[in-house]
Amino acid sequence: MPRVEAIRSEVQRLLRSAPFRPFALTLENGDRVIIEHPENIAFNPGNNGSLGSEEFYVISSQLRLFSTFGAVSAVALVDRGE
């Protein structure tokens, strides 16, 4: 669970950064999902002591993805040259 919390916390930090910068989630199966806008990802971040959800949804262009933070192996900013 600590790994899931760390990944969710990093995603929350990147979503709140100003200005927003696109970032990528790399999944355990090797797939890479680019979050180009804060509204492209949805999950319960938790509040008032609650942990938040382990699941997240990504909706971007043609992509519709439901996954868990446990399936994320890396979170990184996207290089503008990609």
C-alpha cells in the first residue's frame, strides 16, 4: 500500500503544479499513458484522513483506460520534444 500511496501522491502533486506540465504513467505491462491535461485523469484523491481510491480513469483523445495505481511502475514528466 505505501507504493500505491506514493504514486497517487506524486500524481496529485503533478496535477496541482502551476503551470501544468504533461506527464506519463508507465504501467507494469509496458504501456505508457500521457496525461496532457489535468482533466484527462480522474480518481478519488482522499481527504479528511481517508486514503483515496486505488483506481483511476484516463480519458484522452481516443484513449479510455481504467487501471489501478498499483499497476503504475513509474511517473515522469514528458519531455516537450516527444
